[in-house]
Amino acid sequence: MAFYSNNIQSASMMSFVSLGALLFLSSALTSQTPVKIGTDKRTVTKTISLRRTDLPVPANLCRWVWDRPLVVDDSKAVFNADSEYYSIRLRLLGHQGKLDKSKVRLFVNAEIQSGKAGEFKLEDTRLFSASVLLQEGENQIVVQYEDVRSDSILVKFSAKRPNLHILSIGPTYRNNPVVESLEYTDDDAQAIVRIFESQQGWLFEKVHSSLLLGSSATGEAIGTMFSELHIDFIQPRDMLLVFISAHGMKWNKGLLILADNYRPGNEHYTAVDYEYILSQIDRLSCKKLIFIDACFSGAAKDNTDVSGLNEALETLSRKQNGLLTITSSRDDQKSHEHPSWGHGAFTRAILDGLNGRADQNGNKFITLNELFEYIRQAVPNMVREVKNKQQEPKLIKNGLEGDLPIFMRK
């Protein structure tokens, strides 16, 4: 009995020692601390170091953790959004080695989202962030890196009415000795803002406006107005309206909008290249509408050649997608203003059209096509009657449909 009992005790001790050795070795294999087993410390230490480096973490041990929105219970990962863009942030745990953000894929309702909206930023070695472009209704969002997929979240988005963003510019040149002064450009710019501000809560959810009038419309101020456009603030469903009532002139095969402080030879600081304006608004994915009440032929007092201005304007405008431009006149025509109108003829026609005269079908919604059709007929008639001159507005479309409603009569 004693012998039998001793064998059991010895076997138990051996099992305990073997288990302890395995745990010790397992710990050593996940640590860089030198471990001495037997007499060959260096060999074992090197072996442990190589094994730790060479053993990749299996994909099933890597996992995504939602940081924004914070997901506590995966079964209840349902969120609501009030903007088309939804900010997400996740951390990839358990992955060894350097991460490549180009390998991160964003799925919305099982479809890969590409472009700027699907582009991830690597905030630190394991933290990714992105801005998701949501669809109307439910959005099932999943993130994947190689074979590692995140748990999905459900984001519900109900689109509101679009917002309208207005940039309105009206230099007058009243104290400028080298440029013909204009009497109503500042009134034009203000009137356009006022009439569209009446659409807040109607056709548009919110109307945000920025104005540069008279002497405040310097070259620097105009350039800054466009460079500081808030890309994240303006949503794809929104509309940007740019209104410019100013002098324009041909310059280096392009087009310049002359600021109130314009000086020949100092164009870089006292004028704004129209191509620069287009490059700034091209950063936006919203609908874009430009009204240019620009007096090209009367710009400079030295009778600068203005031929080809509208051709240059049209060429530049057609480079931008989702843009519609309406100009007040053609190359060889002056854009007229008169006290009886209280504005330039072009601006007067826009205001009258929006106040109801352009509503051809009487449905209280005025589309771009309806507005231009009214302007196209009204401006030549007004100018011919008062000035006995010609002035013909022009429409340049590139990707923005003319049946788009831009105004709602009350």
C-alpha cells in the first residue's frame, strides 16, 4: 500500500512540475526577459526572441473596437445622425507590425465607400478615423482591415431641407482713380442676400450669408472669403450661391474680378483670378450657382481689350462639375445700371423673376431654367428701352440641371 501510495504522490508532483514548466515556458515565449534553462542561457534567450518576433498574431485574435460612436453593447449599436457626414473612429487591437491605412475598407450597406468620404486617417499607430457619407434612411457601417472586420453599427439619417450658403460681393470703386465707379453694385449684392434670406425655413433649412461691400471688397478680403469656405460645414445636399457685381477684365488668358482697391500692375493683391475662385468652390461637393453681374467692357479707363472674356469664363466654368453660371452680358457689351431700376439691369431682372415673374407654370417654385428664361428676355428689353443699348445674359451649365428649384414664392 505504501508503495502504491508513493507512486501516486510522485505522479502528482511530476504533473505539477510539468504544468509549471509549461506555464513558465509559455510566459517566456511572450516576453523578452532572458530565461535560463539548463546551462545554455544565450541559446535559449535567442530562440525565445526569434519565436516571439516570428509568430504573427492570428487574424481571429485581432479585433476592432469602436471609439466614436462608443459601442457598449453590440446588440444595441443603433445611432441617429442629423448630418450627411458621420464621424467614426475605431482602434485595431492585437495587430503587430506597421499598419497601412490604404488597406482599410469602409462599407456602407455592404458597398465600399470610396472618395474623400471613405478615406481614413491614421491618428496614431492603431487609431483610425473617417467621415462617412450617409444615405437617406438606415446605414449599416462596417470597417475592414485585411481579413479583420469590425462589428457593424446602424446609423439612421433623415435628411432635412438643404442649407443655402451665399457669398455676395459688391465693390463700388468710388474712390478709385483708375476704374470707372459703379453706383449700385453694393445695393445689388445686399438685395440678393436679402431676397434669398427670405427662403430660410421654406425652401432651405438655413441661409448663411457673407457680404463684402464697397471699400471692404479688397483683393485680400475677397480671396480670404473663398479660401475660408468651410468644407465640412457645407453638406452635399446644400447649395452655394456666389453673387459678384463688379468689374472684370481679361488677364493672362484668364479672367480677373477687380477688387475695390484695384491698381494696374498690382493685380495679385488688388484683383482675384476667377480660376482661383473656381478652384476654391470646387473643393465642395454641393450644388454651385454663380451670378456674375460684371461690367467687362467698362472696366478700365484705358479701353483695355475685352474680347474673348466670356469665352474664357465659359472655358473655366465648364471645368467644374455641378456648377451653373449666369453672366449679365456678352464680351462686347456693357452691363448697365440706372436709377429707374435701383440696380443693375441684371440684378433687377433676378429680383423681379424671383418675386414671381419667372414662375412660368404658377406652382410657386422657381427653377434655374425658369429664372434664366425670364432674365434672358427681360434684360435686353430693359436696357433697350432705357439705354437704347444691347445687353444679353448668358447661361453656362456644367453638371447642374436647370430644373433645380432655387426659390419658393410665399
